[in-house]
Amino acid sequence: GKPREGFVKTPHSRPMLSLDNAYNEAELRAWDQRVRDALPSTDQIRYVCELKLDGLSLALHYAPAPDGSARLLRGLTRGDGTIGEDVTSNVRTIRSVPLRVAPAKLKDAGMPASFEVRGEVMLPQAAFLKMNEQRVAQGLAPAVNPRNAAAGTIRTLEPNIVAQRRLDFYAYFLLHDEGEKAGEFLLPTQSEGLEALRTAGFRVNTHATTVDSIDQVLAFIAKADTLRDSLGYEIDGVVIKVDASAQQRRLGFTGKAPRWAIAYKFAARAGITQLGGVLFQVGRTGKLTPVAALAPVFIGGTTVTRATLHNADEIARLGVRIGDFVQVERGGDVIPKIISVVDDAKHPRGTEEIVFPTLCPRCKTLLVREEGEVDYRCVNASCPARLEEELRHFASRSVMNIEGLGEVMVAQLLGHTIAEQATTEPNADEDIEAESEAAPTAKALVHSIADIYQLTKEQLLTLERIGEKTADNLLAQIENSKAAPLNRVLLGLGIRHVGERTAQALAEHFGNIDDIIAADIPTLTAINDIGPKVAETIHEFFLNDRNRALVDRFKKLGLTMTAEKRVTTTTLEGLTFVLTGTLPTLTREAAKEMIESAGGRVSGTVSKKTNYVVAGEEAGSKLDKAQSLGVPILDEPGLRALLAPSAQ
């Protein structure tokens, strides 16, 4: 979750990345094949299967003590994956976290006195039920599920409350914590790491198993699914990891996840409830999303009252009407969605058709449905319903990272009281026509994203539950965000189809916002990974007077509008490369960047269209295929010679 006031932010030794997901056997087997294709054909591959615990990720750092033991130095939440919150005072209250590991245990485990442990903080189901009983007795709303309760507990500013809730910690990674190897695996295999953690006194899930094939992985998954309701804690799948650390290093990472691990998610849990109405939510790009208001139904540990209906085409496909009984599924065990209408003697059909509005629910502008698209959109760039979503997106961790500018604060800045926010959620049996977004009122302090940079302490102190310290912290966060790089600013503008990768490509290619604004569609499509549709969207965005005015305000306010321009050449233009094996001095990512900077393209598969394969030590099946097809083979010196002088 988003960091709260009161915790110090600390960088991780290496990013705490999320995992890619598989939802069926075919996807899992495809991942297994990718792993095998990327490793030498002679390699024996073993997998470690672990239950996917549904909690909060935590990193624990231990340091040597004078008596030779290892003592808990600090505990960090995952945060944004790169920077976490120091919650050491709360971690010390978790009974399953060793505060000290004795020298004898370290020796038996083969561990140094300095190391890092990563794992999951859980709230056992019994503790969750007890906590909710206490909350109800105190007149408070019960927590919706153990995962959210665990996350909220570990980030509570009062350690005595954390101690009372009886959290558990399960360890699953053992890492170096010193020098150049900090963040790397401490032992040669994941299974050895788990055994060392057990020996050292950490709680490790007893169901973890090492297997030799994907068929054995699938057998473990089937068994784990049968255990799901008898464990006493929440799981939502199985994590599969390549066992050998050397193979993990060879496989490496994508931009967001390791290639050597995957999470198999259990089939979503479902329930039947009645559709009471439909509200229409206007997003930051003007997209109109129908949201089903449901009679409350308990599914997989959470009470569900809302579910997405996606768009008009999905409503037509389902044939759903207001008053219908519907089957609701938590997709990936997270996002509720309606998957079918229940039509039997016990569940009579509804009679009221769901009709999309012709006008925007907030600004009454005529809605537009572009040819070839399924979505209706409000094209009014000044629509007040869009501002709330724009502000929340702009402040989010992956964009400008403005702590404290969350849902409640945004609503107050738009002129709404906390009491009004508490009553904006309609009941399932109400006649719902539109979402109650926190559109600006006459009391609003903000009417544009740029307005947040002109907020004053005096203005913030007029808001509810805002003291001087909170106001000072928020203003400091807003000021700090001005240093966010150009690619983050581009993300914050909310241009359709422009995600992190495209924003980075734009910043590196042009080097400043003015050249991006001036670029025509052919210039934009010349950039890798930007196709005609995305280029057209970017071009049209900057043709809009309101959007250019917003950029001008950002410039005057001191936001970052330039970036280090990526130096590119045409030395390798039109050539396709495949990388395999371990190069002497270049990582795979560095080699890829050098090739792309010279105008070349890096592919993951060898074909007749491949111009060169760059092979290092322990090159795998890609080298064999290249030789069979007669594709030229390069080593690292050969690649550098081909790149010269662009590689210099």
C-alpha cells in the first residue's frame, strides 16, 4: 500500500518485483518451455513449488552483533518495489520473526551473520476472525479480508496494536546483504536457502517441495488446491521457481518480473447474487465504464458489492438485465466481474434493460463511440468527473509518487467533506444512474492537476483532519515531485495508450517536451514500439489547447521537462539479433541496449530472418538452431567490432 506518514522510506538491496501469472495448464507449460529454451539443452532443471501466501511482502535485514550472532537490523515493506517503508518497530512484535539468530544456528545453517530474508506477513484466519469480533464489539466496521488486515496492521503506527493481532511471518528468500552481492541469492539453490532458513529458526512453509518436471508441478498444484480450505491461512495459488541460482541469473528478469519464477493462480472463487442497478463511471481519459451494484455476496474472504461490466458489448453478450441473478467471480481472486446470468426456477429474470446514457453523467456532453472501438467516451477535456481520476493517477507511486495525495485528500481538495465521501457509495437496491464522483464544488481548492503545485499550508489547514505536520509533509512531497523525470511527467499527463515503456521511449528519443509536442505522426512511428494508433493518440493529445496549456503551466512551476537523450546511430539499422549464453563483460540487458542504440532489433527467437546470433558461454538451443539455419554467430568481441564506432 501507499506509505503512511510516520515511516521512513528506505531503498531495497534489489527490487522486490511482482511475478508473472499463469491461470491454466497451457500457460504454465508455455512458461516451462520458455525456461528450457533459454537454458542449455544439457541442463537439468528442477523447480521449487511453494504455496502462494496471500499477505504482505516484507524484507528483513540482519547484521552481526558483538557476540557473533545475527540481530534484526530493520524490516521494510515492499512499497513501490524499489523503496519500502521501515516498519522495524512493528516487525519486532511478530513472534515468528527471530530478533536474534545464535552463532550455533548460523553455523548449522551455513549462513553469515549478515543476510537478508524476504517473506510474507500473514494474518491467520483465526486471528482475523477474533480481530473482527473485537471491531464489531467496538462499533467499527469489520475488515474485509485477512490480506488487507495484515497490510493495515503492519503499517499501524502503534506497535502494541500490531502485537495484539498475532501476525505470522513466512520466509521464502535468503539473500546476501553486503557488498557487490547484496540482494543476490546466498546459497546455490532455492531449496538450500529454504532449508537454511528453517535451521536458523525462521518459519518456512512446510508444503514447499522440489520437483523435476512440469508434470510434477501440476500434481503439486492439484494437491495444494485441495488443501486450500484447511490450512488456517489464505493462499491464492502456487509459486514455481527455478531451483538453481546460477540458472536464475542466466534467465534474468523482464522489466517487471523474474523469468525464473511464475505464480499459478487458482481458479477464481464465485458466488451468486442479484444485480440491483448499474452506475456509470467516467475515467480520466473520458471512458465510460458500467459498474454493477450488487446485493452483498461473500466470495473468497471478501464481501463483494461491485463488479465490472466492462462495456456495452459485454452487457449484450451476457444478456444481463437489472434484477437478474448473476454469477460473480473474483478474476485472479482480486477484481470482481459478472461471468453469467443465472436463469432457473429459483432465480427469476430481471425485466429492466441496461441502457447506456447518451450524455456524460457529470458534464452532460454528448458521449462519443469511435468507429472500431467498444467504449463510449466523454470528449470534454474539462469534464469535472475526470479530474478526480486524473489527480489520483498523477499522484500514484508509478507516476509522480506524491505521498498523502490519496482518495480522501483528493476528494477534500475538490471541495467534499469526509461525511459526504462516506455517503457516495449507493446501495445495491437503489435506482442508480451515475457514479458519484467527487467532482469539484464551489469550495474546491483544485480545478486542474497543476493547481496542486500552488496549494498553501493555510489552505490545507482548512481541510478536515489535517494538522500542521500533515500539511507540511504533503507540501514537501508535492515539491519533491517536481524532480520526477520527464517520462513520469508524460505518464502523469494521462495520454491514452502511453504507458511506462512508451513514456520512457519518448523521453529518451526526443530529450525534451517541446520536441515531443512538435512531432508529427511519421516521426513518432519511427520510434521503436510506437505504432500508428499510439502515434496518432500522442499527436492529437498535444493538438488540444487545454493540454498544451497544462504543459506550459508545468514548465512555469518547475517540473522536469527535459531528459538525457538516448544516443542512437544507424550502424545496425535493419538487422535482427538474438542473444544467448553469458557474455564475458556485458549483461544481456547491456548488450540489448547497445544493439538497439545502433538501430538494431533484438529478438527472442532464431529464424531465417535473424541476421546474427550473439553467443556466450553455455549457449543453449538457440545456438544449435542458428548453426542449423546457417545464421552467422558472433562472440562479444565480434559484436563490439560490428558496433564500432557506435559502441564507443
